[in-house]
Amino acid sequence: MPHPIPRFLLSVLALPCLAVSLGAQAAGSGAASAAGGMTPEQRAAQRAAQANKPRSIEGINTVWLEELTRPEFRDLLKDGYTTVLIMTGGVENNDDNLSMNKHNINNRLLGEMIARRLGKTLVAPLVTLEPGNAGSAIQPGRAGPMLSQATYTALLFDMGNYLRSMGFTEIYYLGDSGGNARGMQAAADSLTKLYADSPDKVYFKHVPEYYNHTSVVQPYIQNELKIPEGIKIGASTGTSGLHEELGIDATLALADPVSIRYEQRKKVGQDEINGIKFQSLEWLQDLGRKIADLRVTTTINAITAYRASVGRR
């Protein structure tokens, strides 16, 4: 006589059948819902109602896309906020004194300044990783994480393409790290080509003038402010032997003094770079304001010139 199957085992064996039965029911329910649901006209009316539904609460004053509610974003688009910045940074080795997040901190500071100065501009979520290749030379704390160049370019392409579908008509790529330029340019070029014949004109542009540490900031510090920093114009390392310079220290101090370990360095007499002593945190932050304004002005001038070249406002 065969042994009876234990009750718990019968329950387990019945689960697949139950899942199939429930799946069939769900499919049937979905089909019925689709057949007996709203007509295309009703769905269009519902979308129109949502698009015009007044906000029940007051909006906030922000240029950061991710901080907006859906109705706040909808209303900003209607008000002409159709320009967006894609800011690219990275996480990389900056030697002993600087946060590996320095590029992203700079972008958080300067992105907001640029958006507000341009007017009717928002900033997309920051791209906080940069392109690079993993290998035996990468050690803990050395750099990263990073993305392959192909993944990085695809990410920037997808971001720009999606922002276009959201209603933006001017999409600018701005990078604070030199290695980001190739991917930004490739993404902007590919999107421009893809939509070249589109009746709804959208502009995708990499703005290389934003990355101006060596071309604008260093000459400004040494030639205009007459601060004799021990770094050759065009270089990323000076007499201190570190991947660090006064202009970057100054804007980071303005955004977040902890990122340059200001108090820790002061305690041990390392509050200097390339032969320039930090006179005080206030002195460094004041310099940071001047440099931030210079970088923002340089970037806006480049965007304004580009707009003029393509017949924009």
C-alpha cells in the first residue's frame, strides 16, 4: 500500500498550480480591464486634467530637478524653464588633503550659480562618477569607482535623450574633470545627429569652457590677483607635490570647509598649498567667491555665444 503524501507536501506541490491559476486570472482580469476601461478620449481628458490641475501647496525655490514635485516641475516648464544642465564630476585621488568628491562638490556649488544666473534653467541630478579603467594599478583609495568609457558615454546619451522627452529644449553638458570631455562631446554630438531632422528643435551642447581651472583660474590668481602660487600655469601639481591647487581649495572651502580638512590642517600647520599660506578660512572663502564668479561668468559667456551662433535668444 503506498504511503500517504504528507499534508505539508501536498500544500507545497499545489503552489505552482495555484500560481498558474492566479496568473491566468490576472491576465483575464487585465484583458477585461483593458477592454472595459477608459476610451482613448477619456484617457486624454484625464491627462489634460492632471496637466492643468492647480497645485494645492506652495512650491519651493530650487533649481535642482530632483528636488521638485511633479506639479512644480510642470509649472516651471510652462513658465519657460526649458534649459537644463548636466553636470559631470567624479571620485578620484586628490592626495592627502582633499575629499575624493571634490569635483562633485564644485558642481553642486557652481551648477546652482550658473542656473540662477542664466535664468529659467534647471540642473539635472549630478553625474558623480567619471570614466576610467579598472586594473592592477588601481589601489584602495587611489580612485573611483569609475565607469568604462562606453558606459559613461551611453549614460550621458540616455540622460540627454530623456531630458529632451521631458520637455527641455536646451541641454548643456558641463564637466569639472578633464577626462569627462570625450564622453560629453560624444553624447552631445550623437543626440544632435539623431534629432537633426526633428521639427521640434532641441540643442545638445558640450560646454568645454566650464572646465577652466588651468586656462582661466590659474592666470587670474597669478596675473590679476598677484598671488604667487608655486604652480606652472597649465599644470595640476605645484611645488607642494600634490594634486591640489589654491583655486580648487578656495571654491571647496566656500562650499564645504571639511572637504579640504581645513581645521585638521590648521592644527598641524598644513593650512597652505604651493607656498601660499591660508591667512584664514574667511580669506580663503573670499577668494573662493571670486573664483566661483569667474568660472560662472566664463561658462555663461560661452553659452550666450553658442545661443547667438544658432539663433537662440
